[in-house]
Amino acid sequence: MIYGYARVSSKTQLEGNGLEVQKKEIKDKYDSVEIIEEQYTGTKSDRPKFQQLLTSLKDGDTLVVTKLDRLARNTVEGISIVENLFEKNVSVHVLNVGLLENTNMGKFFLTTLLAVAEMERNTIIERTQAGKEIAKQKPDFKEGRPKKFGKQQIDHALELLSTNSYKQVEKLTGISKSTLLRENKKKQASS
């Protein structure tokens, strides 16, 4: 059996070209295909219809997607999915890549994808570290995320606590209760 999987991230892609284009591309390649479609962001790995499809695929089936990013959030996840399908003797056809089967050539291609993914990850890490080293040269460099609220805003919020509850101050200032508690504790410890 041949199954197609078409996915879009947002509701606006449901109409117009998103799903329709994917379904057309799959149907142009395979006449008798059952297409499962889903509107679910690719940043989540728990796509319900996709997970159900993966479980139902069996020996001799083929899964068709238009692009690798419809199959997985990233290359490593894609490789994991394809390897699991290979174990079930399911072929995977990524239309813009080609047919991946549990053969020496299919495994070679999968290994190549894995190597590229590893190289991409290492390059990102190297660039991040190089950028951080350059940033550390600046006199005003501070490690970590910048603070959301300045000292004056925190002090003002702490003053408001003398006449208001934490919940009220949080609502008035936008500073969370946990931040107020932590800053209040710091203030009391330094007094």
C-alpha cells in the first residue's frame, strides 16, 4: 500500500497552496495513494495523525512526502524515522530527494544525510563559540540572557509590595511573582 503524508503548520496554509500542492505532487507521482493530511506545527514531534500513520505502516508499504521537512523537524529526527521504517521493511519516497529503501544504497544515502546533519550541527556550534569569544572581548559583555527588568523597575515593584499583594504588583508591573519573591529575598539579605 502507498500512503502519502501532507502537513502544513498553520491554518492559513490549509486553504490555497499548502496542502493542495503537496497532495497534487504526491498524486502526480502515484495514482492509487491514500493521503493523510494534517495541520500541525513541524516543531512538535507528537503529530497525532503522523504517529498513527507510522504505527499502521507494515512490510512492503511505501510512505510518500513531498519534502524531508514534512517528515521530520530536523535531519536527525528524519533519519531516525526512516531507520525505524526500514526495520519494518517500509520504503520512503521523499519526492525532492528520491526513493529510500532498506538497501545498501538506501542505507548509504541515509548515512550521508546523517554525516551532513552532524557537520551542520558542528558548524553551528563552532560559529556560536566563535561569536561568543568575539563578544567576550567587549567590555560590556555579560554572560547569559539580558535581564528583562532594570533595577529601577524592580525597586519600584518592591516598594509597591508595601501596600499591595504579590498578585496585584505582578498585574501592575508585569514582573512575575517568582521574580518579586527572589528580588525581595535578595534585598532583605543585603539589609
